[in-house]
Amino acid sequence: MATLIAFVLSNFPLTFFVLGLIAAGVAIALKPGGVTFPNVAEELLAYFILFSITLSFFYNFVMHVFFSQIAAAYVGWATSPFQHEVGFASVGFAAVGLLAFKGSFDMRLAAILGPSLFLWGAATGHIHEIIANADYAPDNAGIMLYSDILFPLVSFGLLWLKWKTSASPAAAAMVPRAIRG
């Protein structure tokens, strides 16, 4: 049981992603109109934002600010004052994510864009540490690295699906054909 708890807590991006999928599934099942493409797109995006951005970045805030030694050890680094800065940036992303959970398209774009750029930047740092220092610590080379790369892609994909299901013909015409698909 201790191993399972340690896995869940140390791989929190994956944990929150799975919880978000479960919550979205429940929301879709309870949504008036049932399982429709617009309902699925809405709930997947909303609960991805709630769990994979809001709750995940809030957890990151707690770990880097209040449990900085544990967080640093999982990445394979020494404790640093910069962890507090990462923590407070994370709580900012979480706050915007909470506002975007059931917010407008623009709010959701903002909630996805900041964390995505942060995660891709973190991924480059992890890759650099792997190459330069052979840092294969769990939060440098494991699920964290993969989620840093893939979650922004999932975010933008879900945002695009939501836009595709709700865009008016006039709004759709304003988007270049290569993007519309």
C-alpha cells in the first residue's frame, strides 16, 4: 500500500490526469443530452483544466513551497530558493485554471498557454540534465518528463476540439484553412 501511495503522489501529473478523465466521464454521463461530441469535448476540456492544471499545479505549489526537500530529491537536485519561485508560479497557474474550469474560450486558452510554455521549458531542462549530468531521477527522467511534453499537446488538442464543436461558421471562416483541418 505504501508503494502505491508513493507512486500516486510522486507521479501526480498522471494521477490528476486519470482523475480528470474519471470526473469527465461522470460529468458526460450526467449531462443533459447525453453523449454527444459537443458534450464530450466540453467535459474533457473542463475536467482536464480542473485536474491537470488547477489541482496539479496547486499540488506542485504545495510540494515546492512546503516540502521543498522532498521535491528537490525527486528531481535529483539540491534544495534551492528558486523552488519557492516555481511554487508561486504554480499557484498562479492553478488560480487561472480554476477561473477557466467553466470559463470562456479565451480564459481557457490563457489557462493552457502559460503552463504549456512552462512545461515545455521544464522538459528542455530535464533533457539537458539527462544529457549533461546523467540525471535519471524519477521526476527528471520519468513520468514527469513525458507529461511535460505531452500534456501541453493534449491541452491544445482538447481546446481545439472544444472550439471545433462550438465555433460559429463566421468564426470558423476567420481561422486559416490549414488550422481548421
